[in-house]
Amino acid sequence: MSHPIWSAVDRYLNDLFVPPDDALDAALAASAAAGLPDIQVSPPQGKLLHLLARIHGARNILELGTLGGYSTIWLARALPPGGRLLSLEYEPLHAEVARANIARAGLAEVVEVRVGACLDTLPQIAAEGRGPFDLIFIDADKENYPAYLAWAIELSRIGSLIIADNVVRQGAVIDAADARPNVIGARNFNALLANDPRLVATVLQTVGGKGHDGLAFGLVVSTRQEKKRVGE
Ligand code: SAH
Ligand code: DHB
Ligand code: MG
């Protein structure tokens, strides 16, 4: 479901802004060889995540949905010395492939991949006092995005940045008749993101080689449920 021009422009941007990179290229090759689905963020999107983490000065990053560690590597490379990234993944095979990819990128000491369903591992992480996280990237199963937003806020401080992938889903989010659990999850997530008084947020539509989708951004501006205005 990708218009040819979207893919062609993605390749053009990729060639301009994402030069060949041994660790990232090897991560994609190893993920494909292991049979992982080809659903990681695009190279320009990975670079956007990297830029946002750097702009934000993120030192403690949480990722939901590791897959083969492609977005993980982009984010972890943005960390300053002493920074940490914790990535949560349900599938043991994905985590194993990701750990090898992350090690090849020289990031084994910086990144921890934890296996389990996020709804099981997030409470553990909270109990361990691993938060607050400066940046949280939500990219696991879309059905649970509403719950993941609640956990992301719980594990945030004022100033934390929450980013979520796949919140437009080829436009399916605006089709009220589309009751697929992943679409309902993304639609409810967007409504919660828009209306939570603790956040200032928006969604950017994206097109590219993976079709039409969207990335969500929320800045935590309060940790209490009080009224806010944009700009506060
Ligand atoms: N962030 C990755 C892509 C993640 S794809 C990148 O851009 O490179 C989504 C991942 O979430 C898959 O690996 C899938 O196995 C994982 N996942 C699905 N349900 C999950 C759950 N309940 N808890 C944790 N991970 C889950
Ligand atoms: C799917 C998951 C993703 O994170 C993504 O970026 C694209 C597709 C999926 O589960 O189909
Ligand atoms: Mg995604």
C-alpha cells in the first residue's frame, strides 16, 4: 500500500541523509536472514528518532518493541557517555537477533533488551525504579497503545518526550467502521494523547516505502491531571 513516488522519494532521502553504515546495514541483513518481519522504522525515520534524542539530550531511553534493534541502534547512538537504553520485546527470537545486532554496533554495554510482554515488564521496570525516562519510544503491539501511553506517562518526568510509531495505519484510524484491534488501539491512543492534560502533543502523517502512517509526539508538561494550555 505504498505509492511508487513515496518509495522513490524515500530512497532519494535515504541516499542523501543516511549513508551506508556497517552496523545498521548488518542489522537489517541479519534481521531479514532470521525471518523477522520487515517493519522497522525507515532509515530517515530512524535518523529522526536519533536527532530528537540528541536535541532532547536524552540520557535514559525506554523503547517498547525492539524487533531486530534497528530503531534501538539509532536511539542508542544518540546517548551521551553514561547514557542507557532499555528495550522491551515479547519474542525471544527477536530479542536474540537484536542483541547480536546491538553488540555488532558496539552498544552492548549501553542497551538492555528485556524479553516479555510489555504489560508484564513495565510494572517490573517501575518497581525497579528504572525511570524516569527522558524519551520513550512506543512501537510494540498497537492494541495496547492506550495502556502503553499510561505507562509512559507513569515512567516520565516533566520534560519527558513520548514518541509513538504507526498511529495512522494507512488512514484506517479515521474509518469508524474499522474495528480491527490494532486500529482501535491507535485511534484510542490518539484520542488519549490529544486530551491528556499532562501532555502537549501532535501527530505527523508520514508516507514512504511502508505506505501511509503517522508518528505521534507528546511532551510531558505536568505530572498531575490539571488543566493546561498550549505553550505553558
Ligand atoms: N522498533 C522496531 C520495530 C518494532 S516492531 C524498529 O523500528 O526497528 C514491533 C515489535 O513489538 C515486534 O518485534 C513484536 O514482537 C513486538 N511486540 C509485539 N507485542 C509485544 C508485547 N506485548 N510486548 C513487547 N513487545 C511486543
Ligand atoms: C507493524 C508494526 C510496526 O511497528 C510497523 O512500524 C509497521 C507494521 C505491524 O505489526 O504490522
Ligand atoms: Mg513501527
